[in-house]
Amino acid sequence: MAELVFSTSSFRPFGLATPDVPILLDAQMRLIEPACAWFLHLALVQGRTRSPATWRTYAEALYDWWRTCETNGWQWDRVSYEEVAAYRDRMLSGTSDLTRRPYARSTINGRLRILALFYGWCAQRGLITAVPFRTGELAVGRAQAPQMLAHVDARGGRQKVNELTVRHTQPLPRALPIGEIRRVMAPMGARDRLIVEWALMTGARRMEIAGLKLAQLPATESARSDDRPVVPIQLETAKGGKSRHIYPPLALIDRTHAYVREERATALRGCDTQTEPALFLTDNGRPLTSRRIGANFAAACKRAGLAGTFHALRHTFAGAMLALLQRQTQRIPELNPLLTLQTILGHADPSTTMIYLRMLATDLTAIEDALGGLYEALA
């Protein structure tokens, strides 16, 4: 069966200088050339996909498709619309090998669109004679707020999509009530509780928390000298490779320094090197990965008998922060809560942030609960 690997500093096929580039191998550990060529195009040529997290998403979708072809005896360059439809139907009725949960419709649509990109790229380069998809005009609900000049959209609110995609309504983000968060955190160790607090108090994504370096942690004394309740930290690892700041409160900085002195120092004692730059480490002194952070939180939710994801912590922060900013407008009329939240969350498009307005309107009780509990917890 096909295997998916990633380039590292010691494993650099094609002379790659960039780590984390996906590589797809067949059962004989030979390069699957069309897939690898596309991955190289994504990672090194196409400017819109410069993030290793994006490369991984594309690679995992193609890897799953390749294994499906192998299981069913399909040739990747001879498949038709019917085979791709069967793949879609399998995802609709099955569960993910990774999460063991049913596939979200957004995930299914995302994988189908990635396949369309791959086959379109292959057709442009003459690797296949025809793309195994039919496209048509399909009415779809807008996942984002209407953009400027939407009233003159010649498509009449319709967009060209793959006919294989399934109907999907964008769900509202869900804030986690503070009672549920406390139940999840109760049995956690100091490191994992601290990571949850970083997500709740800054809105940082798991990849951003995993990318934090010890050198980025400000000294408590210098932070207090400015007499500020929060301390800006510029992220080196953010979505899309873009730079942004997060603003952890001083109490969280204090707790993190305690973790560094105690638990992190203990994890490093049995290691060959004492200079690991990552802030959050595993018990054996290795950098904690984004996936491990998500898996640890999911396991804690399962133990507590609750449904939740690590990203829901970011939603909780966003809703609580928007409610707080709206209150601040009474004192600072010129404040734009939505624009401020967009900056804090690092959203490129304001329409992405606007979904939290709907979240406040439908789930205000949970937001109020979370807002009070978050700051009380670190008081």
C-alpha cells in the first residue's frame, strides 16, 4: 500500500532545502511521481500554498485517495466519475481512519476539491487525457458574508462547483461553557492544563501553541515594568505563514514560567541536549506537536464524556472577546469590535470574523458564562 512521508533535515529527496514537503511512496517504496511532482508544485512553486499545514492537508487527501484506488484495483489515471462518486459515498457512510468519527461534510467536500485540483494539474501537463469530474452550476449557500459589490454578481449567487460535492451548511462555532472546560481540565497534568489556558486566553491555534519557543516567553520582571495587563508575543508559526501577535495576560506568563522551571526542566533531564527551543515538550523532552495537542485534548474530552475539539477553545475566546469589545464601545465609541477581533484572531478576511456576531446572537448565555469564567480562573 502507498505510504506518506515528509522531508526532514536528514531526508531530503530532490535536494530539498525545505522540510515538511510531502512525499508519496508505493508499496515498493518508489516515488509515485505524479503525486510527488504536484506536492513539489504546491510547496515550491505555487505562492498561495506556502504553509506546511496546507501541504499536509493536501497530501493526506491524496494519500487517502491513492489507498482507495489500490484497495479497489483502480488505476489513478483511468478512473471515471463513477469511481470518484463511490469514494464520496464511502466517506458519507463511513468513518475517518484518523479520528474514528464520521466524516464532516466540509471534510468530504474539501477532499473532493483537492482531487479536482490534482487532476486538473495533471491534465494541464498531459499526464491524463481527461479530468474525471463534471462541473455545473449548483446553487450553494454562502459560507461567508456577501462581499462588496455582491449585488452586481453576474453569477446570481451561484458558483461553479464540482457536481460531486455534497450539500453543506456552515455550522456556527460553539463556545464551550466554563463548567465543561473545567471538567475536561480537572484530570490533566500541569502542561496540558497550561496549553488549554493559552488557547482560552489568547485564541491561539494548536499549531501556533506548538510553535512557541522558549525564547519568546518574556521575563516576568520586564513584562511587569510596562505596567500592562497583557504582553504581546509575535508568533513565528501562524496559519498561512503570516505573522501576527497574541496577547497572553501576565498571570498566564507567570504560570508558564513555573512550568518551565519545574515540569519542562524535568523533561529535559534525560535528553541528550539541553537546548531544545520549543516551549512545550513531551515527557521525553521532544517538541510537542500540533497533532499531539489536539489528540490530548480530544482524549480528555472523551474521558469527561463531552464532545469538544481543541479549536472550540479558540471559538470560546473569540466569542468572549467580541462580547467584551462590544461593552468597551460604551467607553470608547470609536472602537470597532469586529475589526479589533479580526486583528487579534489573525483573520485575513473580515467575513471570517463576522460569524462570531451570529454566534453571540444565538449562544449569548454560553459566551457570558465563558467570559466570566476565563478571567476569574486566572485572577
